Amino acid sequence: MKTNWSMSLRKLKRILLFYTMLAGGIVTMFTGLLLYFWPRGPRAGQLIILGFDKDFWKDLHTYTTIIAVVLILLHILENRACVKMYIRETLK
């Protein structure tokens, strides 16, 4: 039988994983939209938005996307029993 401490640790891990995935997704979405609507042209790289240039926003977008993918994989591993059940149910 599991103790309350181990269950609360597992719950804390799931909560932390969920909110970091959410934050990573929001930052990725924000930077993606910012880069999509960023002006184009010869001087567009000199534009400063919120104190940062386009290269910073590109790097931030790339790194948060990589982190979000890793967190999603961890989420799938954490919930692999549910994933197996979903796959079994959909392949019937």
C-alpha cells in the first residue's frame, strides 16, 4: 500500500508537469505569433519589441518549443497506462 507521502509526491509531480507544459505552450504560442506578425524587410531585424530584437525572440521560440516537446514526452510517459488504454480502445 502506498503512503500518503508517495501519493502526494506523485500528485505534485503531475501538477508541476502540467503547469510547466502549459507555460511552455503559452510562451511558444506567444513567440510564434509575434514572429509571424513581425515586419519583414531590410530593417525589420533592428526593430525592438518589449526590449528584445528578433534574434532573441527566435531563440526563445526555438528553446521553449524544444522544452515543450520534452515535457509532452514526459507527460506521455507519466500517463502511459492511460495512453495504452486509449490505444486499445480505439483499435477495437
